[in-house]
Amino acid sequence: MIGRWSIRGRLTALYGGLFLLAGAALLAVTYLLVWQSLNGRLQPFTDVASLRELREASSDEVIEAIRTAQVRYRDEVLQSLLTRGGLALLCVAGIAVAFGWLLARSALQPVHRITEAARRIAAGHGLHERIAPTGPRDEVAELAETFNAMLERLDRAFDGQRRFVADASHEMRTPLAVKRALIEVSITRPGASADAKQLGAELLKVNARHERLIDGLLTLADSENELTERTLTSVSDIAEHVLWQSSAVAERAGVVLHHEMAPCEVVGDPVLLERLVRNLVDNAIRHNHRNGWVDVNAGPDFLMVANTGPRIEPYEVEGLFRPFRRLDRDETSTGDRGLGLGLSIVRAIAAAHGATVTATPGADGGLAVTVRFAGEP
């Protein structure tokens, strides 16, 4: 019957009953202690010597002796009650706390299930999970239904966003690809003038920049969604592969690449993790100067990319992680100032994998960016 009550009624009944039982137990123990104390001292003058002294004593002496015995008897009973009653109180309090702990854990078990579900969802395990309705129709059941309704709305919203990203990827990339093909055909056809070829080359550069911008925006939006693929991926192997692919660009920019790799494995999306490493390495090469260096280190739970380059003030570091934020004074070795999305994408991908990103300016310029993984998200 109590299982049909609300959680407020159940907690009230459980704790009220617990206090009643504890009080009854304490009353019974106190009664027993007082009874033992009184029973042990009911005959203070039963020995023969005391009786003989009372017969020979005067009435005043007898009265004084009785009063003295009463005071001593009262003090002994109160002292016994305090000492034994205190021990009994501690025992009853300990038992009451233990039972209260067990009852509270049982009553709040549905809340713990909701908390665990919220923790799993926050860690990126998907919005498809729901809390199964268990127990009576009470405040916790209403909380679970409200939580499930919120998850349903979020799930629909993220599904709509993913569909929008896929549709936008197709709708925005296709015209740029067609535009690039038309320009290439125009500048390579026979009889094209030198001015047309020069104009076409400039248009191809602008088109390529727009393609990189769209690709970066779509990657940024996709990395902020739920991970759809989770496999054990070696970040160290990805970093070595990216460094090998970037060696020609670094050589043209006059930048020397260094690396020191230890095994670093992460459960996540290999494509996004490769994009994270590539953005860090590309940024380190682009925002550098000639005869500079890029140092890539990987450890059991981290990846660090450091480089030389323009001096960066500590208060400017956080702004570098915002979309389209760049240092206007930056003089790069490649002459390409970038789009201002590299570190924004890095932070979004890291957050999707449960990792943190920190950046520290170098004393003589440059930046050291560290991605620290916290295990499986």
C-alpha cells in the first residue's frame, strides 16, 4: 500500500516511523536501566550491623541516616542513568542513522537513475536513451517524464541539425565545384588570353578560399553534434601521418618539423580526430616565421603542438578560439592568414571527445596548444 504513496508521503512515513521506533527503543532502554539501578539498591539497610545501629540510635540520628542514604542513593541512580543512558543513546542513534541511510537510498533510487542517465547523455552517449517508468505515480515519475520529454525535443532538434548540415554540405559545395570546373575550363581552352588566365587564376583562389570556409563551417557544426562513430584510434599514428603529409608545406615555408611520439589511444571519431591534429599542425606552420620550428609531442593522454612565431599576449589567447578571430598583426611564413576557424574546430572536436584544450604563449613568441584526453567520453 505504501508503494502507491507519493515520495513526499513515503519519506514522511518512513522517517516518522523511524523516529517513533528510535524513541520507543530509547524509552525502553532508559526504563530498563532505571529498573536495574533501583533493583540493585532497594535494601540499603538490610545488613545486621546497620539494623543494630538503628536500634541503638536516637530518632534524630535515624532520620539523618535515612536522609543521607536517600541522597547517596539518588546520586548513584542519576550517575548510573547518565553513563549507561548516554551509551544507550549513542547506540540507538547509530542504528537510527544506519536505517535512515538505507531508507533514504531506497527512496531516492529513482533519482539516482535519472542522474546516471543525465551523466551518460552529457558525456556524449546519445540523446536516444530514455528513463523507463518504474514505481508509483509520484514526484520522481513526473520528473522522469519531464526529463524524457526534454530528451525527445533535444533529439529531434539535433537530428534536424544533422540533416541540415548534410543538406547544406551538398547544396553549398556543389555550386562551388561547378564554378571551379567552369573557371578551369575557361582558362585552359585554346585561345584564352593572358588576362583571362590571370583573372581565372585569381577566381580559383577565391573559390578555393570559399570552399575551405564552407568546409570549416560544416566541420565546426558537425563536431559540435553527437559522435556517430566511436572506435579506438591512435592519435600518435594520426599525428605522424599528418606530419608526413605536411612536410612539403613546411619545407616551402622554411619551418622545421620535430616530433616525439608516445602511444596515445582515444575512443572517438577517427575523421574528426585527424581534422583536430591537421588543424593544429597547419596553424603551427601557417602562423610561424622562416627558420622557425614546429614541435609535436604525444603522450598517453595528451597531444601538444608548439611552434615559434609572432608574440602573443596571454589575454589574447582565449580570443583565438573564437570563430573568425585572427591576429591582424600576424605576419605568416606562408602568406596565408587563414580563415580564423582552426582553433575553434579544434576545441569543438576536443569537447565532443571529452577532452580539454589549453594554449600557452611562448616567451619568445609562438603558441603551445595542448589537448588533454580524459579517457572514453
